[in-house]
Amino acid sequence: MKDFWKMNVDKVGEPPGSLVFIGDASDPEIPSITVRQYNMERFDEDIIENIETVDTNSEAKTNWLHITGLSNLDIIRSIGNKFDIHTLLLEDILNTEHLAKYEEAEDYIAFLLKSFYRDEEDGCLKLNHNCIILKDNNVVLFQERKSSYLSAKIERIKLGQGKARKKKADYLFYVLIDAFVDSYFIAFHELENKINDLEEDLLCEAHINRIEDIHLLKKQILEYKKYLFPLEDAFNLMLKEIPDIIEEENYKYLRDIKDHILLLKETYHSCNEMIKELIDLNETNINNSNNSVMKVLTIIATIFIPLTFIAGLYGMNFKNMPELEWDFGYFLALGVMFVIGIATVVIMKIKKWI
């Protein structure tokens, strides 16, 4: 997890709205700008370097500006100037640790949220910082890193499948939020698999203490909670009074996303309870393992108590002890010890103590 407080040191003393990139500066995504423009008749896609070359005033088509990589402040500033985005919002966009947020201005709405993406190098799921801005017939998407999860959405729009080509930019706004929210299902699905695998390990290898593995899962689900719950609050704020920029016929799609978020919350609570059960199961295994050890030690001690008594008795070497003079006393003592030891084990077997 990123050291949020350490990264925010750079902003200490800066005035509100100062553009400072707060993210992984050691390995930033190479900034790029992709412009997709489409309507019922055609779909165009270009990678550009200068945002001023893009015509964003046409209402006959939907303009989708997709920016990946947030480390280049000049690009962020130029886009902010072109779409008249408030510097406070740009500041939040550059803060990759910012929680989910909905913001409504006079002529645009913005939604910040986290999503998950698959790292191509190690194959692990990682968090991605996103901001979607809807203004007129334009959608501006800022992403910390490229995500393959949008590829299917882009391909469907390109091929004219679905409703996107028939609708305006507010529908694309919904599509992007829906895609990012759906990425949480993949994360929770993997988490559930890890929990189930760990449960099988606890049942099959009860003698091994798995508390470190459990706490890693607990840490992971707490991180999911950190971003999921603010996402629900931000989305409810948007639904509380849906802005005029979103057409009424698209309200039902946004409410469908709310259903997905509620399902994710239920999944979170389910995973959280499962992790608590793993902690209890692991503690039970530890107690059972300790009890087994104590049981073995108790059995050994019980067998050797009478033997130790006999050995101690004849080890006193008093002069007037009559048995010390017996020719076969040593072998008799050993025999008695052996019989007593066997009898003790037999009695424990009959009583089902072992």
C-alpha cells in the first residue's frame, strides 16, 4: 500500500488548488491522450499530443478524451483550461490516494473513484485512480494507469454494439462508471477464492498456524472497504439530485449501478465474516494442537510416575532395606516397573483416554 502521509508532504504549505502529483513517482505511467469521437455513422480514434487540436464543440458526436498517466502537470493544466475545470478538482485528480467523490459545477459533473486493473508483469490486481468528467457532449477520463478492462467497452462502441453509439455523452459517463464498479467484483471474487483456499488449508493442516495469512487477507479487505464505502456515499449523493446534464431515460442505468454497489457491500460483509471465522478456526486449531501436546506429555508423565516412585524408593540405599540383598531384586524391580507401565497404558486404552 502506498504511504499516503509521506506522499502528501509535498503539498505542505501549498495553497488550495496547487497542482502536485501525489502518486508513485518512481514508476509513473507515460502520459498519453487518446481522442475517440463517434456518432451513429462513424467512429474515429486518434492519439494526440496537443489538446488544442481537438474540436470539442460539435454536438453531432460524442467526444471522449482519455488521458492515462497523471505525472505530466502541463497536460493536466491544459485540459483543465480547455474545459474550464476548477483547480481544486484538478488537485483531487492528481491525488491518487483521494477517496471516491462526486462534484457538480455549473456546466459539468465529475466523479472520482478507484477501480482495479491486472498488472501485466506480476498478474496481480492493483488499484487504479480515475476521474470521469461530463461536460456538454464531452467525456474526459483521467486514469492513473492504463486498464485492459475498458478494451471490451471500447470495442463494443467501435463495432456499434449496444446503445452507446445511439446515445449521447451522458450514457458514456454511465458506461465508464459501470465498468470501474464492476472491476470490484473481480477483486472480491479473487478474495473469496483466497479465503476458501485458506479455509481448506486450515482444515487439512490443522497443526500449522496460519494467522499471518489471515491478517494479510484482513488487511486486503480493509483496503477494499476504504474505497468501497466512500464510493457508495458519492454515488448516493449523485442520485439524490441527478443533474440536468444526464437525460431522464438514463436514470435507470445509474440506479442499476447502485444495485451493484449494494451487492458489493453485501459481498464485503460476507468476506469479512468469513475472515472472522478463519481467525476462530485457526485459534481452535492452535488450542487443539496445544491440547494434543499436553495430552501426550500427561500420558508420559502418568506412566512414569509409579516407575519413578519405585526407582526413587530403591535408590535411597538405606542399610537395613531387606530387598537390597536379594540376588534377583534388580530384575524383580525392573519387572514390576514394566508390568505397571503396561497396566497403566491398558487402563488408559480401556477408559479411551488415548
